[in-house]
Amino acid sequence: MRHLRGARRLITYCSIVLALVLGGTTLTACDVGGSSMASNPRERIAFVYSTRANQPALDVWKPSPLDGEILDAVGTNGVVTFHSTDGEPTTVGQLSLKVRTSNPQVTKQDRVALAKSIREHLASSVAESPEADVLAGIADAADEVRGSDHPTIIVIDNGLPTVGSASFPQTGLLSTDADVAASVSAMASARMLPDLTGVTLRWYGMGETASLQGRLDEAAQSRLEGIWQTVVESAGGTLDIVPRGMATTNAPADLPDVTPVDPSPTSLGGLTVSLPESVLPFVADAATFLDPAAAQTTVASVAGQIAASRLTRTVVTGCTAMAGTPEGRQTLSTDRAQAVADLLVANGVPAASVTVQGKGAQCPGRVNDVDETGTLIEAAARANRVVIIEAS
């Protein structure tokens, strides 16, 4: 009983100390055993990474420039989160970086253990869904770090998204004839970019490829870096691209497929905006907007960009997943493209300048959305349900 009362007194004392910490930031804490702890939940860092197809796999156990990031993270005594970059990004882990401060040796032991734990979390982040949605992974990470004292995101990825609002196959952003500034500006106006206000991104592995993804030449690498610089700055953040030099290893052979990105010129030019199902959802198997008010806001912003860019020709293309019959897919994709075209015209785009086409499941940049048995892969199917607006 005496020990229990003593423990209660210690807990009460620690509670008082915590209550007095300015702004709720816990710089020191106590446990029942009497050891003091260093913890600062106001410091938050996020890692964005998945072992996935078409890029080298990170070898977290070999020395690399990433070592400094891990040590810096541990030194904050804050919170670190881990986010995937596959076709359906998720938060795959969270770790509190508090350490005991009873003596230097114990503190060192805790920090070594935490650094190992960060490496283990990164090593265990393996893609579960086909394709890559890098921007969505960054958006998830931004939600975790936004508002902290020094919001930081560490991205480890080649930066070649194949689905989502920044899908390179669907938007043609990496091609030599893309107007990156206009397209990213339209994405920002349509609220398709994450809020990165005050957030610092440090990016490792940009442009590094493997397997079916061909190597980027110098010009394509430069365009890739420029695209992400524009995206991050347009979203309010700061981007630091770290030169190549990551420690890598061979990726597992059974990873979900990722469509290779072709950096050569495409038919897409001028302003191109891809509106996937996640941004512009329709009622299932219909050309009716699931949220008409949100659809109006999204399409109106694109119409404004078309007007501001003084572009005179607009093509609206509807695309579907592989579900249903070819005729049904053709009709549905055309009707959905028409619904978007009608909103563009209602928001000031001249009707005579707008062309509508439905391509069903035959759109350029589509990803495979059926498995060997012909069963629909829902994550990939969602990526193929998209309306593309091209203005030139």
C-alpha cells in the first residue's frame, strides 16, 4: 500500500508538471518508475514511401543520406507517421519518439531503438494495391503534420504517379508538350492539391526507376523535378529534392502492377485536367453527379482556367472501368463527359468550342483493372473512372 500511495503521489506530481507546460507541449514527463521522459508532440514528421513496382526498393539497413533524416526525426522527441504511395494510399504506422532522460546512456539506448523502429516501419511499407498515387500519399501525410511546430514530410519515391488527380498517363504532365503551369493552376483552382501551407518536403529517389519503367533521360528528369516543384509550391509548401544516392535493393517479384509512364510527347497539350472518381464522383452506373454542388465548384474552377488561358478548343473525354458491356461503357462514358461539358458551358466556356467523346474502357493512360480470372480490381477500376478535360 505504501508503494501504491507513493506511486499515486508521483502521478499527481507529474500531472501538475504536465499541466503547467506552456501551450500543452510536453517537453518533460514522468513515469511511475521515476524515470523522466523527453516528449514533444508538437513536433511531427511524416515519411511517404512504399516498396512498389517500377522503382528501386529502399534498403533501410545500408548507410545512405536518409540516415540523417532518421536521426533528426528521433532527435525531435515528437511523433512520426508513415504513409504509403500505392494506388490506395493509407497511413501505415505511427510512432512516438519520446525517450527516457534519467541518464545519457539510457537516452542513447532509446534513440538507437527508435531509429531501428523507424527503419522497420519503412521496410514493412509494401504496396498492397496496383498503381501509384504519390500525391494522395503526400496529402495524407500533410494532414498529419499540418499545424505542428516544424511540419516536415520525407518523400521516398520516384515521383511517377499513375492514378489519381496527378496521374501522368492520364494528364500527360511529363510529356514534352504539356503546359505544366496551366494544368497545375487548374488543379489548384479545383482544390485537387493538398494543403501544404508551411510544410517542408524533402524528396529522395525522384526519377529513379526499375523493372518495366524505362530510365528517364536528363530532359525528362528535369521536367519531372519541375512538375513537383510547381505542384508543391502551388500547394503552399517548400520542396527540397535530394540528389540521387539512396541505398537500394531488388524489389520483391510479386508486387502489384504499376503502369509504366511514357515521357515522350503525347496528344495532350495546353491545359489538361484529369478528374478521377475521387474528385468528381458519379452515381454508380449513371451520369448523375453524386454531389452536384461540389461538381459545380470543381468544374467551374476549370472553366475559369480555360477562360484565363485564352484557349479556344476544349475536348471532354469520358472513361470507364471494364465493368459491363462495350456498348454500355461507351454510352456511360459519353454521357458523363457530356454532363461535365454542360457544366463547362454553364460556367462560360463557349459551347461551340467544346467537343465531347466517350472512350469507355479504351482511354489512353488506363490501368489494368481485371485480374487473371476476369474479376474487376476495384482500386484500379476507380482510377479508370475519370473525365479528362483538355484545352488547347
